[in-house]
Amino acid sequence: MSNFRNGKRFSDILTILLVIVIIAIICLLGYFGYKAVSKRNIQSKTSNAVDRFNDAIADSNKNEVEEPPVNNDSVNLDNFINTDQTQQPNTNNNNNNKNPKKTYLDGFEIKGTLKIRKTGINYPVLDSVSGLSKSLAILDIVGCDQITTKVTSLNVPGTNAYILGHNYKNGLFFSDNYKLAEGDTIEITDQMGETVTYKIYKTYFVNANDVSFMEREIDPNVREITLQTCSDDVNERLIILAKDS
């Protein structure tokens, strides 16, 4: 009888352990499933945002005024005297081209796109670090003791744009920035449609509270960017410095 009770108790323990293992497996599958779906959703939303940004630039470029063709065979002097209204340059279209239609990602303005071919990323750059869970963002550095110039646009000569991105260790955003080295390139397209290629000239880690990298002077004729993300253990920051090549 004692052996029977011991055997039943052992069987009950095994059943409980099996249930615990099954529950743990279900939880793990749910967790990784959620992570996979979340990653896919972020990739889809950022990819669509990049497409909308590029479409807005293309639409703005279509508004550029083309000069009417000149007929070299015969020139009618009346064309120079009685100029039709439709032949005049459309200044409104020109202004639209200088101020392209703004695009947004979840309420954050897209200031440009950042592409790194080596790591295979192409993301919108948002106007506020409040949107870091959505994509990359420009760091608002107003109020820092080291620097007081607020950079609100990309690819501007004489400025250094600080661009932040999370390290989620899953390939999203700046997770693979540790693979970058001196000489690698970064492409940034701004709202005017200009794409500038920046070449990395320094990569290094700093303490999470170290902002000394903000103190360097920028040549007024050079465009620079600084990429920042966390190290894998979040105790340090990976800093990448690049300038237009």
C-alpha cells in the first residue's frame, strides 16, 4: 500500500512538472511570437513611411516648371511681345518645390531617411526623440551646456545632426551598428530630395553619461552626422562619427 501511495505521489509530481513545462513553453512561444509580429509591424510601418516620403519628394519634383521648347526653324516676335499668362513661370510651384509636402509616421514629422547598405537598414528620421520606439530620430540638444544650436534639418553644411536609434538586438534600427567601421558609408536623403553620402571616420564607446562628443567644432563647409545607440548591456553608448565624402 505504501508503495502504491509513493508511486501515485511520484506520478502526481510528474504531472505537475509536465503542466509547468507545457505552460512555460506556451509562454515562451507567445513571447517570441509577439516579438516577431511586433518586429514585422515596425518594419512594415517604417517601410511604408519611407515610400510615402519618397513619393512626396517625387510629387514635389513634378511641380518644377519646365522651359517651353524653342522652335529654331521660325521665331515669332509676337511671342516676346504678347507673353501669354500660361508661359510665365509658376512661382507657386517653385515655392512648393522648395517646401515639399510633409510626411508623418504616427504623428511625428519625417525629416529624412537614413540608409546603411552594410547593415541593410533604411528608416525614416523623425523630428523628436519621443518617437524612438517608432524609428530613428534627431536628438534635440537645446539646453545642453556643450552645444546650443538646434539642428532641425538634415544635410545642412556646417551642422552636425545627432541621430539616435534603439538597439533592440534583433536587427531593428541601430541594433547592428557595432558592425560598422571607419570607411563605411551612410546615406541620408532630406526633405528637399537631396541624398548625401557620409563616410564614417570614427567609432567608439562612451559612458552613458558622457556627452563630450558633442563639443567638437564643425567646419562651416562640411556636413556631419553623429549616430548614437546603446551597447548590448546598455551601460555604454556606441558613437559613430561621419562626414560628407
